[in-house]
Amino acid sequence: MILTFLGTAGSGKTTITGAFGKYLEEEHSVAYVNLDTGVKTLPYNPDLDVRDTVTVEEIMEEGFGPNGAIVESYDRLLKHVNDILREVLKLNGEHDYVLIDTPGQMESFLFHEFGTRIMDGFQDPLVVYLFSLEILRGAPDYCFVRTFAMMIDLRLGATTVPVLSKADLIPKGELERHRKLLEDVEYLTARLKLDPSMQGYLAHRLCSFLPEVSPPVRVVYASARDGRGFEEMETLAYEHYCTCGDLT
Ligand SMILES: Nc1nc2c(ncn2[C@@H]2O[C@H](COP(=O)(O)OP(=O)(O)OP(=O)(O)O)[C@@H](O)[C@H]2O)c(=O)[nH]1
Ligand SMILES: [Mg+2]
């Protein structure tokens, strides 16, 4: 079972890869894959690490700026993508779980051929899309999260589970409000109908469309600090790979 953690910079990919892996290791064998050429330290011991091939740091020493070096690192990795893919699939054959930590900046994976080639090599890939509390300001943002998860599916052909990371930071009593807005599309659509702004209109139209194009999605509220949501993530992976693939 391969789980790929994807999310914007700082959303918690690396920390949750380590913490969820540790949780799974109590009963399962787990392999860790680091696809981030720019990371300095990892809270897990990677079985496969792209930094053995190329690092952002060494490219910057050649005179590249930080953003150019990130792109260049994936351009260089592309030459090794088939070997990396073969290695990941081998790890998957040898372990119950393979957890994949992706580049700090999501676009280096989502918009680069390196990322799409990796995901194309997996059968029925499962992506954990991590987003954090700070992006949820108003009703349109809840629509954004749901739509963005769908965009990942559209781009990578992967079943995408939206996971609110760092859920330990949700103030007491606020979880229910987030849950309702993220999971009850009818409620969210009704809320958005009251928003007279152009943004509200756009979000309302997009959300009205969700039930037609996206199956009801379970959102997970997870924390690498206290382990909440881990059991649910494990169940989702099991249901995806071992049962009917229906994550509702
Ligand atoms: N409170 C809290 N903080 C967290 C949690 N997970 C991660 N963090 C913090 O969030 C910050 C970013 O975490 P990372 O795991 O490095 O996030 P990332 O998405 O891998 O970041 P990049 O790869 O650098 O883009 C760190 O300061 C973590 O300590 C969590 O569950 N709860
Ligand atoms: Mg990271």
C-alpha cells in the first residue's frame, strides 16, 4: 500500500510521514521514501532518498538561486525516474506500507514531469492532501480545499483524501464547524449562496457541481503531535487498496 503525502510548503508532510509511519510500525512493516531534494533533516530513516542522487544545496553551489535549484534538481532526477519508480515498487512488494514524502513545494511534484511519471507508475494511487487551518478563513476556502483535492485527482489520477493537518491546533469547540463546512456540501453550498461577492458566486457554482463530479469524501482531521486521525488514515488506506476502493 503506497500513500503519497502532498501539500503546500509547511503543511506537515514530513512530520506526518514520520509520525504516521511510527504508528503503523507497531503492527506493520513500513518503508519510507523521501522525494524532497531540498530537505535538511528527516524524522524517519528513509529506505529511498532522492538526495542520494541530487540535492538543492549542491545545485545552489553551482550558482542557481533557490527556486531555480529546486526545478533543476527535478529536471536532473527525471533521468533517474524509472529507477526510482522500480525501487518504490520493490519496497511496496517487501512492506505493508510505503509512505512517500514529497517536495516541500507542491508544484515541484504536481507540475513537474518527475511527479506525474512517478504517480503514473502506481496502480490506483492514493494521495493524502494535507492542508492546514490557516487557509480556512471564509466559506469559499472550504470549497477551495474540496475542489483542490479534486484537481490533484484530475492531474495525477489519484484518489485524493483531504486531511486537515495539525488538527491539535483547532481551538476547542471549533471542529464541528469545520467538519460541517468541509463535509456537508449541501450546507456549504447554501452558505455560499448568501455570499454576494464574485468569489462567493464562483465558489457556489463550483460547489453545486461537486456532488456530480466527486463522490462524497471523508475528510480526516490529523495531528502528528497527538496521533489523532491516524487510525482513520489507516482504515482509508486499507479500504482503498484491500476492499472496494470506496472511501465514503
Ligand atoms: N502543532 C502541530 N505542528 C505540526 C504538526 N505537524 C507538523 N507541524 C509543524 O509544522 C512545521 C512544518 O512541518 P513539516 O513536516 O516540515 O512540513 P512539510 O510540509 O514537510 O514542510 P516542507 O517540506 O518544508 O514544505 C514544523 O514546524 C512542524 O513542527 C502537527 O501535527 N501539529
Ligand atoms: Mg517536508
